[in-house]
Amino acid sequence: MKAFQDYYPDNVSHCYGCGQHNAHGHQIKTYWEGEETVTRYKPEPYHTSVPGYAYGGLIASLIDCHSTGTAAAAMYRTDGREMDTLPPFRFVTGSLHVDFLKPTPLTDQIEIRGHVKEIKGRKVIVETTVIVNGIVTARGEVVAVQMPDSFGVTLPA
């Protein structure tokens, strides 16, 4: 099964969090599991805040990119289209809110689960939960905004 991110057009597949063309990025992969979306990610030792725990920026980044991917998949579903159809749905972050509930261990796989709270025009609100070994470590909410057609077009230097 292909991940949502595998359907992103090449010109917008460079994101640090979810872009398959960013060799230094997280390259997360997100899938539907029923009405929820899920990403599983194994942090690296260099994602440290204090020994043994992930830094908050990693968690925020995972929530951000998981949620914008969820927004795209939700719009395709709502429109009754497959993710490889044109024009593509791509989203950017209009708002990102994260509540850090417990430290997130670096030693285990992180599970990020999202569900769509609302779709309204070009905006999708996604609620996301970060879980490690069954323990919720963070919650987030992203307002994802459909990307303008001009994004991903190379601008002159």
C-alpha cells in the first residue's frame, strides 16, 4: 500500500518532515486505518532534548506533517477521488498547536494518529495524538490550508 506522501507531485516533495525527495528529512509515511490516519516513526539518537527523550521540535514536526498529509487524504476522500488524480490536493500549515503531556522516549517507535475534525472550503482541521508504548505523550491540532497553485513553482533568484 502506498503512503499518502508517495502521491505528492515531485515539485512539492521536498518538505523536511514528509518529502520523499529530502534525504535529510524525516520522510514520514502516513496511511488510513479506518477513519483514522497513522504514521509510525522511529526517532534517532540525535533527536535528543535530554538523554533518552525526544526534543519538542521533532514532535511538533511529526504532528505538523502527519496532519497536512491527513488533510490531503481527507480532501481526496471527500471529493471521491483517488490520491493519484489531478489536480493534486496539497496542504500547508495555517496553524499548529501542540500540547506536550509527557516526555516522549527516544528508544521506541512513535505512533502518530490523526482524525479529521472539520473540512470547510480550503481548510481542514486535524486533531493528532502522539503515542509511545500505549502512552499519549502529546496532542496537536493543525489547521491545514490548501496550497495555492503557485507553490512549488521555482522562483527566480
